[in-house]
Amino acid sequence: MARAYSQDLRDRVIDVALKGLSARQAAARFGVGDATAIVWVRRARQSGERGARKQGQPKRCKLDPHRDFLLALIEATPDLTISELLERLLAERGIKASRATLWGFLDRCGLTYKKRPPMRASRTGGM
């Protein structure tokens, strides 16, 4: 992920734009993207905010509040598949999640969740 621009650069772009230059001209002068400068100037005009906002997605999973429910389901019925867990989550809690979300949640809980299809018995075994 790219790093945030320095606060000094932000302040210079905003100050020049607030003194009469357009945000696009300020962007060209300081070598930042037009859209970046436009957002900075708009935010400074509307709310006075000049600092960088936090980057990235929140580290919280939408399934975290339902941790106890999911772990209790798995403990009560250990042979549930991912699809069945997702169906129960939707039916009983009204939470719609993807397989990847549930898989990542289970991985963070330290659970491995691999299901194998039943195999027929070997014909040569035991003879």
C-alpha cells in the first residue's frame, strides 16, 4: 500500500488553492494528482480538515460479534460444512457472509475446516 503524502505537502497545496489558484493548478505545481488535490482542498473548505485519514480497511470482521454463536454451532455439530454454517448464520442471525469471510474467521479462530467426500472401501484391503 502506498504511503500518505507528508503533512507539509498537503498544507502547501491547500494553502495555494485557498489563496486563489485552482486545485488542479496547485496539483500541477507540487506534482500530486489532480483528484488528490481536489479532495484535499474540498475537505479543507468544508470541514477545515487537513490531515491524512487512516488508510486501509478496518481490521474487524463482520462475524466477530457472532463468534460465540458460530463456535457453539461447530461444537454442537462438528460435521457442518461451510455452506451449512452460512445458511444457519443467515437463517438464525440474518447475517449474509461469503465463504471467504467465514473461512478467514475460522482460520483466525485456529480451526481447520476441510471436508472430504466419503470414499468407497478399497477392494484389495483385508484380503
